[in-house]
Amino acid sequence: MSRWKELPAELHPQVRQLIVRLRTLKDRDELTTRQLAAKTGYSTRSWDRYLSGRALPPREAVEAAARLGGDDPAGLLVLHEMAAERWAEGRGPATAGPAPGAVPSPAREPVPQPTYGRPLRIAITAGTVALVLSVSATLLLAVELAEARTTAEGARARTVAAARATATTDPAAVLPALYTCRPVRAGGRWYAGHSRTRDAVVAYGRMGPEVIEAQCLLRRVGISPGDVDGIFGPLTRNAVKRLQIRDGLVADGVIGPRTWAALRGAAPE
């Protein structure tokens, strides 16, 4: 993980939040600034300025970074829109002073004005937006996971029906195993027969052969991901985090190149 410099103290919290999210995406995918530039079309110098808080990244750069990390860019783009407003406010023209040669008005005792009204409104608005985004993301993830499970159950039902149609008197022929784990060591690495990837990014809510492969390899090292069902749910994510903690990796629950290396090269416990 990169050792980031402290962001400028004068940055607005919403600008700071956007930059921290972009830094997290870069660290999670283990990209250098040069690789990030090559994959997004923005120069290395530009990304250095964006990630250090010296310049606000354009909307297209934020969207490209989100898609590169496999995230839905909608949430980041909303955060970018709010950060852009604060960035513009922080660089607005200074309040004009008195005209040259003007005679000052008679001294008048200034009326103290409360200074907490606007910051409080900003904080309440930011909190409300963050809450709405969090709830929306949670609901969307729940819907996607429900659809994934429905698809998996449909595939399971079709497989069982097909097996019953051709079944013999052997009970084992009626309910065949959907996903079988047969770890085999080849070329110094372990493979379970479902995917040979070593760098695909697999995260919560995903489903497919890469997830089955990861679940089988987690079982091989003695860390249970729950059922080997091809769905990256909470149990699988927790199992990935336990493996990452054990091997000294960033425990984010996302399978990237380093976590694949641990899965394919780790000795059984």
C-alpha cells in the first residue's frame, strides 16, 4: 500500500473524501501512478496532482478510475460533483475592499454574527447525502445478491431436473455435485479446475468460475468460505480477509493478484 502524504489542511472535507476514495481505489488494485495514467488516459503528473490535493480531478478521470477498479462510478461521480462545488467556492474572488480615496463612514459598532450557521447546514447536508448514498448502495447490493442467488438456484434446479431425467437406480446419479473441488499442483501453483486466472479482481457480489476457484482454494488451506456455490457473499469475503491477515496482505476482502498468489501458492495449514 502507498504511503500517502498528508493532504493540505485547507481542503474542504468533501474534496478530501473524494481524494481519499481515489487513493483507496489505486491501493486496492495495487497500481502505480504510471499504470493508472496508462489505463485512464491522464498523465502521471496529473494523477500526482489529483492524489496530492493540488488539483481537482476532472469528472472523466474519476469515472475512468472507478471503472478500472470494478466499482459503480455513480457514487464517486456524485461525490465529485459536491467536491467540485466546494473547490470552486474555495477559489472564488476575494471580497472587494473600499475604493481608493473613499472617506470611511462614521465608526459603527459591528453587530456580531453567528459563525456556526453555514458550517452546520453544510455538515447536515453532507451527512444527509452520505446517508442516502450509503442506503442506496446497500439496497442495490442486496438486490444484486438476491438476483445472483436466484440465478444460481435456477441453475441448480435445472441441473437436478436433468439428472433426475437420466437417473438410474443409483441414488448418487440423482443429485450430482454442482461444483467439485479437485486441487492439483502444477508448475508450483495450485489449481482447482474452474479457472486458471492469477490476476482477475474478484469482489463482493460477483459470481462465476473465478469465485468457485477461490472458494475451492480457500478450503484447501483450511479456511471455510461456506458453500462452494460460485457466489461471492459475506462468508467468502470473511474467509478472504482471514487469508489476507494470515499472509500479511491488505485485508480488504477483495481478491487481486497478490491474494491469488497466496491462494495458489500457500501451503495447507
